[in-house]
Amino acid sequence: MARTSERLVVGATIKDLIDDGYLVDCDIYAPSEPDLKGVKSSKGIDGLLDYNQADLEDATDKPELIGDILTHWRKLASDKPTVVFATSIAHSQHIVEQFQASGITAEHIDYHADDDERADILGRFARGETMVLSNVALLSEGWDCPACEVMILARPTRSLIRFIQMVGRVIRQAPGKTKALLLDHSGSTARLGHPCDDLPLELDDGKPKVSSKQQAERKESLPKPCPACKFMRPAGVHECPKCGFKPERLSDVLVGDGELVKLDRKKPIRRKPASTCIASCLGMVKPGDSRPAGRITNMPNFSAASTRMDCAR
Ligand SMILES: [Zn+2]
């Protein structure tokens, strides 16, 4: 966009729309996530770089993971209208079977259903006759059901746009709805950040410009799950705002993620004064220091050209 445009006019952000009462905010719990080791990424027909569908199905369509989805839904979202995003038709059907086996009204929908069947399934969900509606990607755009309050994300994604589109299904205003709830079984929030946070919109030429320092800062700004209840706390929030759990500090010094570098002992090491050294060490802060509030400050290669706010329509 930077090659064709001089200025970017940023419209209302999701956060603006929440603050102004047009959308509702979203609480997120991340009870579990699949092992994505070996899952490759590729560009889909929509041009978005994301995890390979077949690899994802192998990683997620497992009885123990599906059982975990049901367990946490019962605990945190029981009896609330819920949409599920799965990795494949089979995965979606297996999730539905698990809910049905526990006596919960659940239906699967996919592109095989004709217009009448789709209207019937969506109608039953809108009228509250079906509690859980599961799909792969059919409902991620263009489906409007403001009463839907809970989303189970069982489909890992590395696409921020796709993530926001899916979350957009549950953050619409509806009578009696004060907050949406995301049960993230995909690791997407830990990977991409809170979907309702402001995005760093700017014109770019489409090429990645993220330095290792920016990557480290971004990682530091991502939400982290509470060890006790799995609520996704904003970065820097020590005490869980949901359950009050306060992890014990192991020492007076907090150590952040960093990269170990092999030192060449043949070269003399020039040491800095201790105070300067501490200040420059990765993630080390003195006790009592506060960290910045949880906001995504840097996003890799996030092109303004592709920031369609489908979720905010
Ligand atoms: Zn907690």
C-alpha cells in the first residue's frame, strides 16, 4: 500500500467500538492447546498464510483434546449459545458427537448442506433449540447471530485476520449480553494476542520488517494464561483478575525469554558497569517494578491493505 498511497486513514477500531457500546469485550480462557510440532504452513486460496489443513486435523482430532473441550465448556460456558470452529469436517463432527453424547443439543454445519438445510440448522440455533453449533470455516464471515455468546476455537491459526473474523461472530451486542467468552483450545491468543486489542495499522510495502528486538518485545506483550484457572491475563498482570491467583516469585529477579549466544573466549569480553548491565539484560526488572500494560505493540508484516474489519460490520 505504501507504493500506491501516501496516507492511511484509520477508522474505528474494535476497541473504539467496544468503548462506544457497539460491540462487547471478550474474556479468554486457554485451557489447552494441541501439539503443533510438525504442522507446516502454506498460503490458502484466500492468500492468507496459515497452518496446513491436513496437518492440523492430525494434530487436533484426538479424543483427549475433544474431551477437554467439553469439560471446559461445561465448567465455564454451560448453557450459553456457542459456536465452534474446528479444523476439518470430521473434527467438527467428532466435537458435535461428544456434546450430543453428554445430552447437549449440538449440530454440525458445512458447505454440503443446501440452502434449506442451512436455514433450518441456523434457525434452530438462533431460536435456542440448538446450544452448540460447530463448523470449519463456513460461519467465519457473513453469519450474524448476535445472541451467540461463546466461541470454542479448536482450530489453531497463525492468521490474525482469520482470528479476528472468527471472534467477530461473538462480540456483537445483544440484549443481556455484557461480554463474550472465547475458549481457546488452539494457542491462537498466546500466538497472536488479544483479538480486541488495537492493531498497529500503518502503510507498508508488504515485506516483513520485524527485527529480533521487535519480536522479543511483541512476545513480551502477549497475554499469558493464569496457571490456576487458564484465564488469559494481559502481559504484566501478575495477579489473576478472575481467580485472584498470584504466582510466587522464585527470586527477586524476573527473568524473561532470551536467546543464549555462544561467547568466543579468544576475544576479550568488555564488561559494563553492573548497573548498566542489569538494565540492558533481557526481561530483568527489579522487584516492585511494573511492566507495561498488555497491548500488542508490534505485529509482523501486518498490511493495512488486508485489514478488513469484517467482525465490526
Ligand atoms: Zn486465574
